[in-house]
Amino acid sequence: MSTRLLNRDTFGDPANTGNLLPEEEANALLTEWVPNERLRLHMKQVAANMKAWALEKEGADELTARKWEQAGLLHDADWEKFPDDHCRVIIEELEKRQVDPDVIRCIASHGPAVFGVEPVSKMDKMIYAIDELSGFIHAAALIRPGLYEGLEVKSVLKRLKTPSFAAQVSREDIRDAVSRIESSLEELIQFIIDHQKNIS
Ligand SMILES: [Fe+2]
């Protein structure tokens, strides 16, 4: 796996705590930076899962849930245009736009093996756990005639054990990420199916 180590461990400015991009600005950034519709959908799915997890599992308040959502929405924003500098570019952009440091750190920790930033908060750990699994589950849905209709946890588990299916998805990352959270792999798969199936 190629690494794009960030070589830093603090992100954003604590003075910006509570600042988020207004929804229109976040969506405009996505439209401008991410022409690829499939990638945009992935980010919207991760955002929906993150927000729902914050509200349903962490009892988060509205602002906190929006932080989780925004981190999910923007975590891959620089992937398409700046693949060699993925993560660094969006992080610096959000620092420039004075976004809440928790959101920026969360984005920086969505791939510890790649970016060298350890997930610390629950938000950090959940983006790491949700990101790859969300993409994997979507790939599993896309090959079914009914897409998400009737998609079961056990069939996702079976595909995870099939190395040739969505081979680019690191099973090791998924295992590592899930080992850091309080939920089981089965429970997380079901949660993701339920919360991303209607996102378009
Ligand atoms: Fe992602």
C-alpha cells in the first residue's frame, strides 16, 4: 500500500471549534472538486452513516452530528484532483476555511496506515470503520439485480471472505478498524446497509 504520510498530529485551530462549512458551501466544494459521481455518492453515503451513527449510537446533539456528517462528506474531497496528495490538500483547505479541528482531525485519521494519523475520538474511529466498509457494501449491492433490496449481512460477510471481490478494499483495514470500536462487524454492516441504501 502506498503511503501519503501527513507527518503531523495536530489539525486545525481550537479557536474554530464549532465552525462548519454552511451546507451550500460544502456541497459546492464537492461539486467543484469531485466530478466523479460515483465518488460523490460514496462521500454522501459515508456522511449519512456518520450522522446517523452520531445521533443513534452516540446520542450526539445536532451540532456534533453535523460535524460527523461534514467529516464524512468531505473526507475524500481531494482524491480525484490530487491523488498523490490525497488528504493533505483537503485538510489544508479546511484549515484555511477555519473549520472545526475535530472535523479536520477526523478526516486525517480515516486511513491510519496511509496517512500515519491514529484515530483517537469516537468520530475518528467511526470514519475509519465506516469508510472502507461503506464502499465495499455498495460494491456488493451494485452487482445484485435488486441492489440493496434483500441484501443481507451474511452475503456481505461471504464477499469479504472472497479476496477477488472488490480486491482493492483492504480486509486488514476493516478488521483493524472494527477492532477499535464497540460494535461488531455484523452490527456495523447492518447499520450501513440500513443507512446508505436510500442515499443518491
Ligand atoms: Fe472514502
